[in-house]
Amino acid sequence: YQLNENGVVTTRGETPSDYTTDFEAQKAQEFILSRQNNPEPFFLWLTPNAPHTSVSATQPGSNANYPATPAPRHIGIYVSLPLPQLPNFNEADVSDKPAFVQNIPLMTADEITAQTDRYRRSREALLAVDDLVEIVINALQNTGKLDNTYIFYTSDNGLTDGEHRKFWSKQVVYEESVRAPLLVRGPGVTQNQTRTQLVNNLDVVATVEELANVNPGRAADGRSLVSLFQDPNSPWRTALLIQ
């Protein structure tokens, strides 16, 4: 694959050290270590591709039918992991659902088998993301910056794994697609607590702006989460528009 590093395009190979998530972890570590003796604040936006599906070498640009590629050390760890099948999995009766769901045929046995493989491979790919998080945390710890750093861990979207007959989809407003994890760590963030308020990715932007004490020059579309860090009863929105 190719990388654009500050305008210079380089090519990486297919060795274990070239695995994208690991390479991104290495670059993040190098960046943090380079800031060790610099008192100025820094911002690192780290977006690993995992656990996205892989692009076929023979069909560039088409990734709909290809499972994620785990790091070599993680291949096969979840070879027996079952595909979760909650009551809404491959629903037999969708008469109460929107027309687009009613028009989706039931998943075949082959489709369920393929989806199970994709599910296992994506979970294996996430193990390298776990390693990436550890590398970043350790780099912050080793530079003495961990206690003065805010860390946001989230995702851009969820994914269906056969719920409502919809497999490998993120473009629906069901919980599986629209609900993503959000973990926050940093000064003033109460530890080991969960908030249930409705928040979205735009709120993360507004939060970073407030924490960095910057004026973006335009009205924020999101709302800062700082008030929720300490007070679980902070006045908050009661609805979100998802379109």
C-alpha cells in the first residue's frame, strides 16, 4: 500500500512490520516521544483502518465482500468465535419494519457463514488496535505526559452483522449502525463511571475546542462534554437527529 507522508508518497510492502495498524502505532509512538522535552500542547488524531474490510488486490476499490485482514500474529485466534444472533438477527417476520427492510430477503446459510467469517476476522483485526492503544498509553506514560493528556476513544459508525436481515451495513438508523463507543480519559474526568446522555461525534470536536481554550471562529455544531465529566445530572439534550 502507499502512504502520503507530508507530501511524499512512499510504498509499504507485505511483511508483518508493514501491517498498517502496527505501522500507525509506531508513527504515533515516534511523534509522542519527539514531544518529550517540548512543553507546548500537541494534538494527535489517530485513525487506524481496522477493522474495515480489505480491498481485493484483483478488484481495487471494491471491498464489500472481503473480510478484514488481521495482523499475522492474530490470525485464527477467533476461528471458533460464534456470530451473535440476537432476536433481531435475520428476522423471519419483518412486517412491522420499513419497506426497505421488508424487501431484503432472508439471509441464506452461505451468507450467514460468510458473515460469521467477516465477524471473526474483524474481531481479530481489532486486537492490533488494542495493541496500538497500549503503545500510545505507554509512550505518554514514558514521556510524563499521560496525566496531562485527554484521550478520546470512539468510532465513526457501528455495523450490522445480520440484524434485521441486513448484513455488513452501516447506512441504517438501527442501534447496531448508529451507536458507537466513546471512552474519555484525562484530568477532571471522573474515573470508572458511565454516562447515558445522547452525544455524537460533533460533541467531541466542541469538547476539544473547550479543553484547548481555542476559539474556532465559527459556531460549534456539537456541544462540549466537559460539563458531563463531573456531573452526571448536567442539563443535556433529550434527542438527536440522525439522518
